[in-house]
Amino acid sequence: MKNSKLLIIILVIMFIFLLGPFLVILLSSFSGDATMKFPPQGFSLQWYTKVFNIKMFRETFFISLKTGLAATATALILGIPVAYSTVRYQYRGKAALELFFSSPAIVPGLVVGFALLRFFIFLTNMPIMMGLYIGHTAILFPYTVRVVSASLRNFDPAIEEAAISLGSSRLMSFFSVVFPNIRSGLAAAFILAFITSFNNVPISLFLTGPGVATLPIQMLIYMEYYFDPTISALSSIIIILTILIVQTAEKLLGITKYM
């Protein structure tokens, strides 16, 4: 009995520790005071209105959206064949290759961002948007490979081999048999990669430049000059949208078993 009470107390403490910061942000976004405070002073929706009225937030939102969608699509196109080859085939150097493909997720983001800055901007003089797109694709690639690989491991290869034995080519059997059966895993990879890209700070911090910034970087810049609850309101919107996307996808596709 004592052990169960202790476990409940620990569970409550962990919930407070994990969810407490989000609750503080949400409540402070409704503050009627001109500065960010907790507990909030009064009640107001003015900060949510201000979020949509600030031009730089609107512009950087679409930059983050376009970059995230493009980088996620590219990472999936590149990651699917890599995941398929690592799951279905055995070859020399496979473990080393898997480690190499995972390196962008293992190495600290600031190190990857600085390396990409040196390569894309200083050596190739690449446009900022192109460097940002390639940089985000590089960090999303390991996530797509891992999630798609997990989905492929849950799919019985004997079904694919049966299609091949009946005369279907390997490419045709992939699109007609494998692809429909791993679509939940592909959806999970897409959502995980897109959210990672949209919320990324370390890579974007190095690869953005004059006139080009992502939404998280613009939020950091805004906080350097203002300390009002506008950022709390914007953060609350992002949190709620992320939860809605993940929960909707879970209800429709059951994606959390791959994430």
C-alpha cells in the first residue's frame, strides 16, 4: 500500500515537472499585464491578436512551413530506399553505414549547424534558402530512416516474396504490396520529421541570414527586445497545433507505435 502511494506521488511529481512549464506558458499568454508574469495579472486575448498582426511572424511561419515540407519530403524520398536496403539485405559494412546515416542525429545540433555553415555559405556561397533546405534535409534523414525501418521490420517479408514469386517485379511488389502496408509508418516519419524541422533551432540559427529566418529564430530575436506575453501566446498556438496534428494522425493511422 505504501509502495503504491509512493509511486503515485512520484508520478504526480513527474507530470508537474514535464507539464508545468507548458501550463505556465499557456496561462501567461492570457495575462492582461504588459510584461510576462506568472501568475498572470488579469485576463486578455490581446497577445493572441498581436501574434497574427506581427508581419515578421507571418513571414517566418511560411518560411518554416515551406522549408519543413520540402525537407521532409526529400528526406522521405531518400530515406525509404535506404531503410529498405538496410532491413531486407545483408552486406559488408552495413553497421558502419547505419552509423554514418545516423550521425546527424547523434552529433550535437550546434556542431552540425556550424559545419553546414562553413560548407554551404563560406565554401560554396550557396543561397541562404537552399542551404537551409539542405541542412534541414540532412538532420531529418536519420529520423525517416529509423521510423521507416521500424515499419518495415513489422511487415512480414514473406508476403512480398510471394508477390515476386507470382511474377511481380521487386519494384512493382514494393509499390503494390509493401507501400500500402507501411503507410502508417510513413505518416509517422513524415509527422516526426516535419515537427523536428519546424521547431529546429541549432541548424536554423547558423543557416539563416539577412531577410531569411525561421519562426523559432524570429521568436528568439523578438525576445531580445520585448518581454511581453506575445511569445507565450505564439508558443501556446504551436503547442496546441502540434498536439492536434499528432492526435489526429494517431486516431486515423495509429502512428505512435512507430514514433
